[in-house]
Amino acid sequence: MPQFKQLKFNADAPLGEAVPFKGVILCADDFAVNTSASLGIVKLAQLGRLSATSAMVLSPRWAQDAALLQDLRGRIDVGLHLDWTSDFALAAGHGLSLRAAMVKAVLGGFDRRATVRRETRAVIERQLDAFEAQWKAPPDYVDGHQHVQQFAGIREALVQALVNRYGARPAEKPYLRLSRAPSGFPDLKSRVIAAMGAAALEKQARHAGFACARALSGIYDFSGSQARYARLMADWLHDIPPGSILMCHPAQAAEPDDVIGIARAQEFNYLSSADFSDALTQAQVQLVRGHAVLDAVSAP
């Protein structure tokens, strides 16, 4: 059995305090998507190889898998992975294919009519309710499965829901992920993701008094070998600005019905390795929780 080097990060460093390494939020998406993902994410967090995870609360596994995170409370950020495009969302009655969701967003279809706006808001509220029912606290942050949190119509309803629920409780305000790659990663996938509303979400969230992570890295096509993932990670760690999120999608093993199962297993193997520890040191990156690196924002 491989020996893992425990990584330490100062999750409670005061804002503005000088730290030797740049602070980056390493976030594992898709907690509760399946058994292997949940177990792999918890293992990596226990090893200090993650500082955040995003929960798919529409999954039937969320209620039981949330208990796996209890010992990590206060050590990592736990957020809501807002979902419109998974099989869980389809089963819940509001789901769409990613293509259909993108078309609706481009055409403004999520918010053309008042009834649609109410339905969109209700979907978001139900997912926040499901998160809090198991976690017994607000999410530390909100992002989106396949980046739907910044789609037109969804982003407006999301900010409104967060204002109404947490606006009067500054200490409980979640921060938001902006799905916008740092400069230097001008690939087509990153440009398309950012064009779906990163700037608009940032403007609306900051106006409402919610902090936003600076940028998002870790975007790739889930293809190739573990060695390729290691090379990509080295580039991401080197170029990512402080206060940004680096997303990953690890799982202990590839489950047969998971279309990115092989990539998930490769990510887990790399992130739990000594090579990843060395890569963090070489890039001078410190894994931190969001509040340690994000500026406080006050509503106007």
C-alpha cells in the first residue's frame, strides 16, 4: 500500500497575512455522484490533498454520504453543486441536456416569463434546502454542475435566492465560483465556458455583496493518461492566480456507468501520490479554504 505524505494548509490564516505560498482552493466536484467519488474525495481531504468539495444534493446518495464529511467539518469548504443537467436533475423533473440548457441560456429562455423565473428560483431553493437538511448549515460556496450557475436566467435567480436566504447573515454568505479560466489558457472549451456568463455572474454577485473566486482552472477534456493529467496539473499550479479555484473530479475507482470514470480514477491516483505533493511545493501553492484568500465584499 503506498505511503501518503500528509499535506498541511493554513485554512484559518487571517486575510492579508503574508504566507510563503500562493493560496489556491482545490475543489473536488461531484461529491455523492457515486460511491467511489464520495469515498475518494473524503480520502483525499483526510490526506490534506483537497480544500473543498461540491455536493450533488439531487443524488439519492447525498443523505448518506453527507455523514462521511462530518469529521472534515471546518477543515474543508463544502458547497452546493447546483444541478440542471445530470441524470439526477432529469429524475427531479427540471433537468435538461447540457446542449439544451446552453441553448436556453443563450436565448434567454430560462427567464423570459414570470412563471419560468419562479420555477427556476424554486429549483434553486429546493437544492439549497436539500443541502441544509443534511449539512445543517449553509453551503460555504455555490458552483454548478457543468457550470450552470452562470447561465443566463439561472445566475439571476441564484443571486436573488442567496440574497434572500443569507443576505442579512454576513458570516454565512457563500462565495461563488466563476467558471473563467486564468489568462494563458485560451483553449476553446475554456472560452466557451467563460462566455456562458462568468462576467455577468461576477457583476451581479459582487453588487449583492457576495465574494467570488478569482478564476477557475482544471478544465480539460478528461482524456489521456495519468501522466498527461500530471503534466496538466503542473501547468495549472504554475499559472493559477492566488484566490482561484482549481477543480478536479476524483474517485477511488472507475464505476462502469460513469462516462468519465477512468479519468476520475486517474485523478485520484495522482492527487494521492507523492508526485502531487512535490508539484505543490515546486509551484509554491498552498491549499486553502475560500475565506482565507477571498476578499470580503460589502453590499452597496
